[in-house]
Amino acid sequence: MEPMPIVPWIAVVAGLGLTAAGMGAARLRRPSPLQKEQLRRQRLLQHGRLAAGEILEWFAAPPPKLKTRRRKPAPIPPPCTRLIYRYEVAGVCYESSQDEELADPAAAGLLPGTPISIKFDPRNPGNAMLLLEPTTPGARESMRMQAAGK
């Protein structure tokens, strides 16, 4: 019996090594949950439509658990407030929540019933975000007038 040539085995081992390296590199490039949320908000700001909404309630949310890849302790996240809000699109009422880094929402004027601006995805109106800072002059006033029916 003849011994098998070494060249095919080297090619197989090299191919397996390159595959494993490619899979490891792809795993490292995967966006974190924070990066995914930032991308979602950026898409909504660029392509979303504006709607009027109102704050329903707010409460202190537990800080998100931050994972680190090393054995270092995770950084302490800032205080977080969960804002629950409601908005209407095409006659359908949606209710959602968003975590914000607010120490005191009442001091920021975000009491229940406060009119707010919402940006939503026209293809998926359930995908929305609060606009706490008006992006255009007079946006908050026009949203208050729309909410009041004027």
C-alpha cells in the first residue's frame, strides 16, 4: 500500500484553519446591543416620520448589565429612567417605553400627560423613539398644538 501524499492533508488543515480564523473575526465584528440601539435610533432620526405623543408614566429603571470581555469590573452605568409613552399612527394607538439617562424626569418637565414628539418607522410604526430635544425650531410647540387638536 502506498502512503498518502502530504500535500492534500496540508491543504485540508490550512482550509480548516482559515475557516476558523474567519469565523472568529466575524464574531469579533458583531455589533454590541448598545451599537444596535444606536443604529436603530440613527435610522429613525434619518428616515422616520414625526408624530405627537404623550408621557404616560416614568420610573427608575434598573441599570443595564454591561458585559466585558476581560475580567475587569464593568463600568458603572449612569442612572436610568424608563419613560412609558403613547402615540397614534393612522388611527392605531401604540404604547412603548424608552430608557433615558435622566436623573429627574419631573425636573425635565416630563410629567404624565406631557405632550412629546415621536419619530417612528413608517414601515413598522411600533418601532419608535422619543425626541426629547426638538430637532427643529418650534417642533415641540407644533406637537403640543397637534396633541391639543388645534
